Amino acid sequence: MKVIDRYILTSYLKNFFSFFFILMLIFIIQIIWAFIDDLAGKEIDFGIILKFLTYYSPKLFPLVVPLTVLLASIMTFGNLSEQYELVAIKSSGVSLFRAMRSLIVVNIILCAGMFFVSNSLIPYAEFKSYNLRKNLAKLKPALAIKEGMFNDINQMNIKVEKKYGPDDSLLEDIIIHQNTFNSKNTLVIKAESGELKSDDNTELLQLILNNGKRYEEIENNNSKSKQVKPHTVVEFDKHTINIDLREFNNVNLEEESFNNTFRMQNISQLEFSIDSLSRNLDIRYENFAKNFYSRIGIKNFVRNAGMTNNVSKVDLYTNYSNHLRDYDRRKQFDILSETINLTNGHVQVLNNQKSNFFVKEKIINLHKLNLYDKYALGFASILLFFVGAPLGAIVRKGGVGFPIVISLILFLTYHFIGTFSKNAAEDGSIDPIIGSFLPNIIMLPLGIYLIIRATSDKSILNFDKLLHPIRVFLGKFSSIKLNFKAKQ
């Protein structure tokens, strides 16, 4: 390696690793704040918390690495240009692209590394961190109860609107669904307030409910009976439920029972999942179409009108306008009312099924986005380098001031375009492959343009060329005005 290549590479790597560790530290602190409820107050040792942060850190690479490449490239070539070292390099016959050669090789290797990270390391880290979070949530049931959503605790499903007081032990607006031995939800309890109490000497957690009702259905042996099922309703001022904590106290933090989310899959697994989900959705579309066609009764209005070339000709019943005249006015009203009700029912079925199909298509799109993101992330590093390096050479500013501002503006633009395109691809507005690669597609011509401008020692925009037509127009306007005054 030549001296100039080694010098540029050393400067770049110093900036790269400095920014990488600083940004990772910032995002890890943000993770701690985001998951403080899952980590605090559960008597977890520092090793478990460190393991959780280690598992979660690889998922930050898609944010940290592209921003680091952009910052390091702008600052490296900004310093070279500001100190006229880049001018000396060019005067010795070395072009800008030749000066970037060693860094291009490094960033190509980085692209391969990022592809490995996105395909292998991030799915594994997602798998480990997700299971660890689920296990941490079991250590204390009081903290496992989230506000505004149902939470499974033993054989109960509890929903609480608000938690407050010491250790969030006081509860408001409580709904409890309790499953029986046959997994049927026959017992519902609703209370205005409650309190969680535990005793260190026992393995029981007491849930004390205040001012509520207890509703329970009574099993009827005659399953064919269409009568209203018997039930009991009890109002209470105070009701105590004992929760067995032995299951929570025997939590194995190494248990790994959750492994079915698309973020935990690599390329081959995602391709298999996408194929399976797509085929299942096609089957659902076909079955629903057949069932809906037979349900609406359209076949009753179809009659065969003969055969032509072994293909049956189908005629629809078209005498609708005269059909109602065969009935009296009251019967006509009944027929129209029934028709409207049936039509509204069919429309409701279509709307409900449309929502169900939308959810299933969204799941498939999420799998596709995750698949294409693995490839897009690999190209992001080299593309942002081709944007940052010539931009640094053009602006001729080093240090941590102006280059950081430019880098943040470019990266936020890149990130927001990616976020909007992925949201559009998620709901099916655009193809998932476009949603993943759109930021790279936009950055590619920008990088080519900046390289051309930097190689030619030109600024980003030639303002003289842009303003020339305006100056010509103003000159002609002034000459016309002077000639008009002269004629007067």
C-alpha cells in the first residue's frame, strides 16, 4: 500500500471508529430509557442487563453504520481539502477517485459485513433479546401488567386502565377474564379499583378488588338447547383473588420459546415464509370467492343457453323491472326490504373480509420488506460513502461543526425517505422492493453527480450559470427601457 493510501485510510478509520462508538453509546442510552420499565425494579443483576443490551445492539447497526460512514467520509475529505492536502494530491497526478481507492475497498468489505449482520446477526439478536424480554416480564407479575391492554397471568387475562402508587400496586378500572379447566371464558370480573399485595414468606400474590361485579356462565348439559344460558351475577364491595407465584418465581431467563417473528428469520427462512403465506392467501381468496358467490344466490339467476364449441353460454335473468309487478304493493315492500338487508349484509361481509385480507397482505409485505432490507443495507454503506467523500472535498470544511450538520441533514433525508417508503410498501401502496431500495435509488444519482463535480473541482451548483438567463433578461429589459426613454 502506498503512503498516500495508508495516510487517507488511517484518517478515515480514526474518524469512523470514533463516530461509531459515540453513536452506539448514544443509541444504547436511548435503549435503556426505552426499556427502563422492563429492567428496573426486578432485582436483575448487572450481567443480565448487559446481556440484554448486547443482544439489542446489533439491531442498531442499520442506523449507526450508514450515519458513521457519511460522517467519517465527509470529515476525512473535508480535512484534506481544508488543509490543501487534497490539492497537493491532485497536483501530483492522483485523481480524486484514485485517492478514494483504499476507502472504496474498505467500504466494499463493510458492505459484505453489513449483509452478514442483517442476514445472520440481527435475526439471532432479535431472537435472543425478544425471548429475554418475555422472560424478564415474568419476574414480577405486578410489573408484567401493562396499562390499557390484556395481560396473561396464570389462568387469568387482566386489563388495567391505570397503575399508580408504590411499585404501581394500585389499580383502576380492572377487567378480568378467567379461563376454566376446559379453556372456556365463562367468568368475567369487573371492578372500579384494586390493589396488589405480596408477602415475602409465601408464594401468593393477592389481588384485592373493590366495588365490582362478578359474572359467571353456568354450563348447560344440553348443548343443543337454544335457550338463554343460565348465569349468575354477584355484586361485591371487596373481593380477593390469590395468584400462585410459583410459576413466576421459577423463571428460566435462558428459555427460548418464541421463534416465529419475521425479524428472527434469515433470507432462506423469509423466502420460505413468503411463499407459504402467499399460497395460503391465494387459497383463501379462492375459497372466499366461491363461498361468497354461492352465498349471494347469483346462481339462481343464471340459466344455460346452449352449448357452442363445448363451451356453455350463460345468460343472466334480466327481467328485473317487470318481476315486482307480479306481487301486491305490500309484498313488493317486503321483497325490497329483504333485498336491502341482504345487500347490506353482503357489503358488511365484504368489508370485514377486506380488512382480514389487508392484515394478511400486510404481514406478507412485512416479510418482503425485511428480506429486501438485508440487501439494501449492504449497499447503503458504499452509496453514502460516494455521497460523503466528494461532498467533503467540495465544501472544504473539516472539524466537527459544518460536516456534522451536513451529514445529519443528508442522513435524516435518507432515513425519512426510507421510513415513508416502507410505510407505503407495508400497506401495499408501492412494491416492497421499491420501499426498501428507494433511499438508495435516490442517493445513487446524487453520489454520481457529486463525484463528477468534485473531480472537476467545481462547486455543488454553478450559480453563475443558473443566474445567467436572469441577467440576460434583465439586461434586455434595461436596454428596452433606455430606448423607450430616448425616443420620448
